[in-house]
Amino acid sequence: MKVDKIRNLTDAELSHQERDLADQLFKLKFQMNMGQTESLKKIRGLRKDIARVKTIVGERNRSAATEKK
């Protein structure tokens, strides 16, 4: 997922996206532990997407905190 696309999402959509990505990551890890899949690229990609979403949320929280001061 591209950063530009993530930045255009609302806060509610970001939290929903983060939950969806975390759920997908959990399922892939579970499948990997059961020996059903060997998709390390997908796991790495999901982890990076989750980090991107969390970074954008953090940026928005910090900018909102500085505006309140």
C-alpha cells in the first residue's frame, strides 16, 4: 500500500485498515506455523503496511497535540 493512499484515509478508515492488516498478519503467521504456506514476502509486506499506518496515525496525533497548545 502506498503512503499517498494511506494519507488520504480518514482516522476511522485508518483504524479499520490497521485492524484488517493485523488480522491478515495473524492468519498468515498461523498458516506459516502450521506449515501451510511459506510466504515470507507477504508477511514482510504486511508488517511494513502496518508500520506505515501507525506512523501516519502518530503524525496526526502529534500535529493535533501541537495545534491544541
